[in-house]
Amino acid sequence: MPSDNYFGVSVLVAGRPVPEYVHDGHAYVESSLYTPFSYNQDIQEDVNGETETQKCPVTPYQLFIHLAAHCKDSVLFIYVDGVKVTKLKLEKGNSKIIQGFTDKDGVREFLFALPRYATNHEDRLDKKRQPKIGTIEIVRCEASFIKEEYRPVQDTSFNQANKKDAFKVTAGKYTMSTTKKGRYLHRAAPYDVQLKKLWKVGPECGRLTVRYRMGHTLEEMGITIKQTDWSKVIVRRSVSPSGSSTPPGSPTDIRNGSEGLSNPSSPESSQGSPSHKCSSPSTLTSIQLAQVKQEPIE
């Protein structure tokens, strides 16, 4: 995983770290749209007053973040395609898996996806954000607890990049992948306020960036793609006590010796679980990764 000896981040698909590559000093992962856990999403978009309908492949992914045992307690800000999508507080030696966007109604998947159509000539991202398309950034700041306080809850505002935005980055030389919101992983009754812990946040003291690209783009860069053995991931469709079903293709377990990963949609793994303590990013094992509790971020 990319790390700076204080914290590290890995991109997961079906709960497994995807292979990482270093090229010209930058960390890359493949944003494949054709894994066993990808699915086709029916999309209707208004383009210049006309409705375009298509089926597009998408792949859910998650982020694993670890804070080293010798690092001070920190607040970490997570940016996807140039947008701050969430933040979390980690104590030293702890880890968390961030499963997606936190909205009023629950947690929604991070999805690798193709850029959407632009709705009109004015439909463009801010020029400062365009170079950030296809990147995941984690910014670390040391922090100290202040108090608990009820705060308003809002949906994460995230506008997916469109084909015109992507062209500004690629100049038409390769196909750009983006991130969009997907299905709900955790449904909750809508709420307007939530009790949150407030922290005094210091200056930035670390930043990690992962760039995600399509496989053919990585190969054109001279990177040899590593094949992932998905046969160790067991898939099951289940029904939760609330009556909502686990989406088809959601991972439930990984079995490889003593490895095991809990179902991110199951109530017992998502409510009130403490962060998991483990070793530094450079020595983190797949067994330790599999033991980390998966929970929605407050």
C-alpha cells in the first residue's frame, strides 16, 4: 500500500486489495469494469434536451486506511476526483475500511465507472478539479478531541466527471475512468442531525495519492497488469433483519487459510464496532486486513 511511514491506504474490490503499481514516482491501481463483482447499471441521461439510455459497467470499490502505531491520533480527509467525500478520526495503530459515500439515507458505493455524458455546453467541472479526475487522495492532520455536539447531516455533494471533463485530462489519448455513487450498502431512517465528535485539527502533515486508470492505459504506460484470483471470494445474497437484501455480487467472505472478511452489509459488522489495531502499513498482512471491522463513517 502507498504509505509515508505514518499512514497507508489501499484500494479494495470485493474486500481484497487490488494490485498496486509505481510508475514515474506515482502509485496506480487498475479501475477494471469487468471483475466478477462488476455489474451493469441502467442509466438515463438528458443530453441537449434528448434522453440517452444505456447500460454501463461499474465496479464497487472501498478504501482501507491504516495509521501506524508510532503516529499521533489524526483526522484524515478523503478526496475522490478532487472532492472531499468524507473524513474520519483514527487513533494510532488503528485501521478502517471506508465503503462509500455517506448520505442522509445511508452509505452508497464508490463505483469505478466511465464518464457520463455532458448535459449541455455549460456542464463542466471546475477547472481546478479537472486534473484530479482519476485520483484518490488522503490528507492527514494531527488532531485533539474537543467535545461532542449535534450537527446537521447532509448528503455528500458529488458531481461525476463527464466525457468533456475527461477529454481535458486525456486529450483523447486514452479512456478515462471516474467515480460515481452506487447502490446503498447501509440503509437508515433519514435524519437531520447526528451526535458527532468535534476535533481541533492541526496543519496538514501527510498526503498520499493513488491514481486509478483502465488496464489498457496502464499497459500503454509500460506496466504489466497482475491478474487477481477472484476464486477465493465467496458471494452470497442475503436478507437483513430490516428486509433489505444484500446486492448481488456483494462479497461476504474470503477464505484462504485463516483469512476472513465480514460482509460489509451485515448489521453486526457495521454498528458500533471499534477500529482494529494492527501493525504499521509496511508490515500489514492480508490476515490483519481481513480482520478489520467494516463500518459506516460518522
